[in-house]
Amino acid sequence: MDDLYDEFGNFIGDAAEDDDAQTASEGADAYVDDQPEADTDADAGHDQQLMEIDDGPSNAVILHEDKQYYPSASDVYGPGVEVIVQEEDTQGLDQPIVAPVVQKKFTVEEADLPPIFYSREFMSDLMNYPGQVRNIAICGHLHHGKTAFMDMLVMETHDIQDRLDTKMGRKREEQLRYTDTHVLERERGVSIKAAPMSLVLMSGQQKSHLFNILDTPGHVNFVDEVAASMRLVDGILLVVDVVEGVQVNTEHIIKHAVLDDIPLTLVVNKIDRLILELKLPPNDAYFKIKHVIEEVNTVIENTLPGQGESRRISPEKGNVAFASTAMRWCFTLQSFAKMYADFYPGSTDKAGFGTPNKTIDAAKFALRLWGDIYYSPQTRKFMRKGVDPEGSRRSFVYWVLEPIYKLYSHTLSEDARHLEATLGELGIRLKPSQFKMDAKELLRLVCQQYFGRPSGFVDMIVQHVPSPEEGAQRVLQRYYTGPLDTKTAEAMKNCDQDGPLVIHVTKLLNTGDAKSFNALGRVMSGVAKPTQSVRVLGEGYTVEDEEDMVVATVTDTWLAESRYNVPVSGVPAGNWVLLGGVDNSIVKTATIISQKLPDDEDPYIFRPIRHFFESVFKVAVEPINPSELPKMLDGLRKINKSYPLISTKVEESGEHVVLGTGELYMDCVLHDLRKLYADMELKVSDPVTRFCETVVEMSAIKCYALTPNKKNKLTMIAEPLDPGIAEDIESGKVNIKDPVRVVGKFFEEKYDYDLLASRNIWAFGPDHMGPNILQNDTLPSDVDPKTLRTVRDTIRQGFSWATREGPLCEEPIRETKFRITDVDLAPEPIFRGGGQIIPTSRRACYSSFLMASPRLMEPVYSCSMIGPADATSSLYTVLARRRGHVLSDGPIAGTPLYGVRGLIPVIDSFGFETDLRIHTQGQVAVSLVFDRWSVVPGDPLDKDVTLRPLEPASAQALARDFVLKTRRRKGLAEDVTVSKFLEADLFRQLKESGVLDG
């Protein structure tokens, strides 16, 4: 018995007895389970007895480490809860253990709908009358006063003056710039996004109009927003600073508007700078204003020579307004004449025309307020020439400028008592406390009462900008890809609310938390309502290829007001609408149509936006934490939606590349990627640029390529395109999708192509607006045309592939014509399929390209600078150090400023603005705009060039340097080899004949 236990009392005997006991127990359990239900009560005592025997007290000794003093985590939280135990505290003291859910806000938004001076129901009713609606964009150069002009209109319509009066200093300024809602816009004081607002404004005849206005950015890097905005509007309000005049961005906007046939109206802004800063006499101020207006007309005339007169802008026409947005006043000659008519209601012949005791005829008076018309106060008559130079003065100076000068000088110089008497004569009444205000605020109050409401601006827009009904025809003719004789097109032309729903979407606006987007578009026909099921057609949609189409449901419809959105039950044709729930498949632009069109017509899209210039500024991004790559990819997708001209792609090496327009643009993009859309840290490469590849001679030989099965043979020649063809293709003057006769006629008439060559242009590449041409130069006697037509599409695809990624460093090919001189095809169709022809076509393009003296092309910025005259020498110095040069320089009329225009290669422009500001102590403002593609000096295939690390390449070695470094960055082989693309037999022959070295 003693052998069954050890000295500690633990049982160490055989397990036989235990096994028997266990077997007996299991048998008992089985017996209980097998009993009928009726015997359960009878056997309860037996169960109880078994339980007592099994759970009796144990005499086993439990070791200290096996004892459970406290309940385990699973005992406390239950079996379904995951419990993580950390040996040491890895979380910082500044981080809460359970972090609260933070709702991130990236835009300035109103908490509630702000009070306005009209009923919102009245505004929604106005949408039903397209004749009362005007769609305009406010455009202009940086800091010329566009956002301030919007503030003036917001203060006119929104009852937020009390809120402004409670703020002081910087907080007061933050309440203004109403349409700058993005966090970066607030921090940097520059508009980045186009902001829409719908306002009800009253004309001089007390008639209300609904104005849909887009406030666009002025910085040249953000003109993609301007181009997207121009699609939605029927007219443009061009804002020009009277001191700086027409700048580079203003020029681009005017050219784009004139070429797209968009009506222009002009606001000459910051008139008070002539008084307060430049201190010009009224007569000189007139000439300065006239010079600015003529600058605009000169750009219009240069854009369309011979047609500028019909588009001319002039104050007597009524399409020029004068304003000071800082003081919140604006007038036209017509509204100023009306002020005189209202002030002298029973005037005798004061203005020199009309009959005594009749009111002044404001329309006739306005015509005499501009140009070489003089007024003599002694004779009280208008005349064409100043007969008496002493007595007569220009009517604009006498009637308009001198009263404004006097108003400013009295307000700023007189004490309160005298000023009150002076203003009283003009009918201006101020509170005693207001005379003690800051000079700027006092002047603003006086000007607002003197000039009144901006009804002159409203009259100008109503008169010179067409309504949506009148402007629909232009939109359809220029941007719609479908036929114009269908019922759908007719409904769009008439802004028919009862027609099928068609919405042209050009912009995506992110929500306040930046998690999703709303689509801003123009309703062309029908009524946009919530819960509608619609078809969303992307930019790649065609009737033949319906892949880029999805069905979505509109969840919400709003009127966009920048800081807030007004939900509406429906938006009829002719207006702008902000749509929720349809943004998933939209990248840049889209066409939204109803599920069913009349007579089951085929749906067509509006053309993608044609931007002012290309994205050439390139950086590569990657996440610091590799596991966050999916988050970065999602952020890049959202960036692609948010910025109209941004493009993202993945290189062969696997790096993610972002392409933009300039440094500020890319800085904003990367900020949004880090903070708004991905919320992560990124590693960003040094900036580089895009390149292009071209040729400068015709191919030395006819280069052929055999298909992998050796049964087909393609022969090609590459040669440079005639100057001007690439620009014509890219600007849309000729379209490969047009009928063959139309394309042929264009090349025949403009570039002297012969009839056969012009009608055998097969494709533009890499896409239908690409700057390369594929031409069939085979003869029907040599090649069977019927067989050739069977492989036409596959040869095109190989050409498109080749021109998208050239052989030098996989950059796009540009300004090159590929001529197919001979084609040998297998008679059996199975031997000439796409898998055989496409790569062969590409190889033939590459080999002919490399045998035609290939060259590298780089983008060049046009550089526009404004600064004092003594800073120009620094400009020359800094430009010369960066391979740049000055084209022109000269003083800006009527100012102490100098304007300088020059060119600088994009790859040498990184940090140029900072460098220039350091050299000039921040006195110079710079604008860099993509201008052209220029050939890089040197031969990229010259192997005799020696490149040493950390040393700048010489001028003739630049092309070789760029090609090798680009290939290295992309993970390609170190050098370009012609033998890779040439057929072995041809390569051997060329080596033996000495055409090729080595």
C-alpha cells in the first residue's frame, strides 16, 4: 500500500483502478442519457450521487505556480473577447489608451444656413426660368481681386455684417475671403480650388436674376481649375488690376475664352490704387485705365486676327466695369450716368442735351463719358476736341474720376465736423460713432453709400452674357460628341425641363471630412432629383465601347454655396447642381444621363476638357511604412479626382509617379495626399520632369521587322513632322475621327500633302490627339489593299504602343511621322493575328526611329516677372545660371514696375523662384508657365561622351546625360542598343557596311 504514494502524498500507483472507475462512470453517464424523459425525476438522486462522488474534495498537493489567486482574463471578459497583454508599456503618456473618435474637418463650413436678404424658396423658383439665370466664371491673374469681388457680392446678399463687426484684426479678415474654404487657401492667402456660389442679384431696373458664379484661382499653376470652370459657364468676368495690367495668366484666359467663343466682360479693379499708391493726377489715371483696356483688346486681336473688332471690349459698349473690391464698390458708365440722373431728377439742360425740366437721359449721357469727348463747364457742352485746352476737360475725367478723387481726399483729410457737412450734401448719412472709425473702414462706408448696390455689374452681365437657353447652342456645338439632330440634343438646346436628364460634370468637390466627393455639373436638360437612377458615362465611353459606364443612384442634390450647400428637391435645366452618390466612377469629367432616352437613342458624352498646357513637373512618392501602400494608392486615386490636371502612373521600376504643373501645385497636392486623403507620411523624390523623344532626319535605311512566326514582314521609315502639325493636332484643329476626306483636305490645303498621302493617314499617336502620324505609303500594286485592311487596326495598336513609350528612355515620342513603305502578309488569317502584328509594328517603329537621328526633347517654362527696375539685373544673372534667357523687358506703363519675359528649362527651374527672391530681397513676383517642347542639345546615342559623377554635364553632353539618368531611375538597361530592335540579318549587313559602329 505504501508503494502507491510518494513522500509528498502524490498517487504513483498503477492506473488500472482509475481506468476501471472511469469506464464505470462513462457507462453510468451513458445509461442516464439513454433513459426516457419520464424517468428523469426518478433518477435525479442517482445523478446527484454521481456528482458528489466525482466532485469530492481532492487531497492532491497544488504547486504555488499552479495556484490561481485571481480570475483569468477569459474568466472576467468571457471566451469571445481577445485579450492582449504587453510586457512593458509601449504607448506614450501623451496618447490616451482609448482615443476618442475625432471628426476631421479640412474646409471652412457654416454651422447652419446663414441669413440672406431674400427667400431661398424665391431662389429655387428662379431656377425654373432660364432667361433669368446667368452662369459666369470670375477669372484673372493672381491677387487681382477675384475673391474680394466675390466677397463684395456675398456681403450684398448675405446678412453677416453683424458677425464681421464682432471680429477684429486677423479674425475679421478670416471671415472674409468667403469662397476660400480649403485649409491651405486660408493659410497661404491664395485660391487653389474653383468655388461655386449661387446668388440672387438685382439689376438697375429692380429685376432679380439668379447668378451662378465660379470664383477661380489666379495662380498660373492652377489654371486647370479655370479650364474646368469654363465648361460650365456662358460668359467670363475678367478681373484685371489697373496697376499691373494684363499678366501672363490673364493672357491665357483671354486666348482660351476667345478660341472657345465665350463672351468676355472686364472689371478694371483696384482703381483706388491710382489715387492712394501711385498718386496719379485724374488725367493720367484716365490714360492708365485706357491702356489696360487696350491691352486686353490687343490680346483678343492677336488670338483671332481680323475678328477682334466684333469681340472688342469698351466702356461705351457697356462690357467694362470699374471697381475697388477692397472698398466694395463697382460701377459701369451706364450705372454712373444713372446716379447723376437720380441725383438731378428735374435737371434743366445741365448735361448739354435734352430739353429743360426733363430728367437726364442716362443712356445718352453714358455714351459721352468715354473716349476723346471733352466737356466745357463754361459753355456746358460736349465736344469732340478740346477747343479751349484751359477750360475743357475729358468727360470721363470731369464727370467720373474727379468726383471719386474728391470723395477720397475729403474722407481721408477732413475732420469729422467738416466731413459730416460735405457728405451731407451728397446725401450720405453716417452715425457719429462711425466718424471715429479707422480710416479704411470709414472710407469703405462712405464709398458704399455713394456708389450703392453693384447694379451696374448685374446689368453688364445680363446684357453681355447669354442666358443658358441662348448659350446651350454653343456648348453643344463645341463640346458635345453626338449628333445635333436628335430629340436629346433638341432638349438640351432648348433647356427643356421635360426632356431626358443630361448633366455635364466637370468638377469633383470633396466633402468637409475629405472622405468622399460631390460632383458639380451643369444640367443641360431634364431635372436632377434625388433617388434617380442614372447612367454615368466616363471620358473613355463610346457607343462602340461601353466599358466606361456605370449605373448609379443620385442620393442628394444641392445648390453649391462654397461654405455651405442648400439641399433642393430638384434642379432644372440651365442651372448648376451638386450631386451626391455618383462620384465613384468619375475621375475628371463625366456625362450623366437618364436610364432611357427618347426613341432609344444612343447616349453620347461631352468631350474631355482641353487644358491650357501640360503637366510636366514630376515627383515619385512612396510610403515610409511599406505596409501603408494600399492607403497611399487610395489617396492617389482621390488626388486624381480632386485636381483636374494631375496624373498618376506606375513606372516599370515600380515607383509611383505624380505629374503636376509646378512647384506650388505639387506642394498642395502632396499636402492633400499626406493630410486629407491618405493621412500618412510619405517619402518624396527630388523633382524631375517629363521628356519627349523625336527625330531630326529621315531614317538612313528602310527598317523592316519580322513577326515571331516569320510569315509577315513590316517595313517602315521615320521622319520629322512639318512644323505646326503637332500643335494643330493637339489643339483639335484636325481630328482623326473625322471622315477621311475632311482630314485629307486639311493636310492638302495647309501642308501641301499630295492627295494620296493625305488620304492614307491612318492614325495619330499615341491617342487620337497625339502629335505623331502613322501614314500608309504602300502602293496598291505592291500590297493587296483588302488584306492590308485586315491588319490595319493591329498595326495602329503597335504604333500607339511605340509612341507612348519611345526606345530612348520610355518617354512619349513627339513630332514624328512613321511611313509604312512595304508589308508582306501571310495569306492565312491565323498567321497574321494581333499577337503577331502588334509587337512587330512596335519594333518596326523603334528601329526606324533609332535610324533617323533620334533626339531628346525637354519642356520649357515661359517665365514672367514683375518687380522694380533695379531688380532686373538680378533676373538676368539668375536666369543665365539655369540655362534660361530673357526675351523682352520693359517698364509697365504708368507705374515704377518693370516687366520681364524669358524662357527657362523646366528641369533647371526647381527652386528658381526662391533663388530669385533671395537675390532681389523678395521684390519680384514670378510666374512660370509651360510654353513649348525644345530639343536638348547633343546626341543621346553618342557613346563617346564621358559623364563623370557629381559633375554637371557639358552643353553637348546633356541629352546623353538625361537619357542615361532617366533609364537608371526607371530601372531599365544602362544603354540603348539598336540591335535589340533590328532584325539580326539587317543588323549584320549594317555592321559590315559600316553604317553602324561596333
